[in-house]
Amino acid sequence: RAVAVKRVAVHLTDDPAFRDRLVRAATAAWHLEPHPGIAKFHKIVSHGRRLDLIGEFVDGEALTGVLASRRMLPAVVCATYAREVLAALAWAHERGVTHGGLTPANVMRTREGMVKVVDFGSSLGAEAPSSSDIGSFGALLRVMAGDDFAAAGLSSELAAACMKQHPAERPTAAVLLAAMSPPCDPPGDTPGNP
């Protein structure tokens, strides 16, 4: 089977505190129950001073690539990405796992049109509170939808709450997911093909 390999820079793994935190984050991700919107973390391979993080290979394109050819996503696509990322975050957060490094680079669209969040367990931010993922989700929304948060299925108030300065004031992923407007599929616009 094909796998994704993320090599950690040696100058980082030489720091014992960094190495320990990364191993804890990866271990938490390894124990995360399977979810269709989360790429599975398999294992850490140590080669002396070097660490390789091995995970599920996702055959598709990162959101960064999708956005490279356009300024923003069509509303139905934006809403699909937002809903699927929130579903993955809510699942992980309910199980005590935080992504800690959510960016457009680790939100993938598979060849089948599904959205998967990759790199759980490969970020030092994984020990941060789940509210840090919500702040990152807010930034992701702005990249996908600009100021048109309704395109992502959220009210502007909820979208703004994601970006609150104080993390304790941010809603949870489960609250955001429950508050999203129902998905709609306009004729001729499919989530897998922005």
C-alpha cells in the first residue's frame, strides 16, 4: 500500500523536548478511531537522529492547489469543505485529539471528491487546546470564502467567533457543525469538482 512520509528535520529532533512532544502528538493520533474525513496516522520510524512520520496516502489535491487556480471556491464547494473539515475536527476533539496545525495544505480533496484532513499527529500544536483548531478553521474559512461566510454555511457571527482573540470564547467544532445551514447542491455544481 502507498503511504505518506513526513520527514522531521534533524535539527528539530535533536531537541529532546521537541522529540517527546512530537511522539506524544503522534501517539494520540495513532490511537484516534477511524473517521472518513481524517487520514490515518500509522507510525513513527526512527533512524538514529531522524524521525519519519508514516500515514495514510491521500490520492488527491490539497486545498492550496485547488485555490491556486481561483480566488475563492463556489458556495456549494466551500460549504462542503467547511462541513467535512468541521466533522473531522469534532470527531477528533470529542476523543481528546487536536490537529494543531490546520492549514489549506493539510485539507485534501480526494479523487472521489471527499475531503480529508491530513497530518494529525505531525504538529507540535497538537498539544494545544481544541480552540486553536477553531481559530485555524476560521482562517481557513476566510481563505475559502473571503467575507462571504454564508457561502460556507455559517452566519457571519459564528464565523467571526472562530477568530476571537481569547480561545475560550470560540465555539466548539460540534457547535459550529450543528449551526451550519443544510447542504444544498445547485444543478451542475458538484462538491468534488470546484
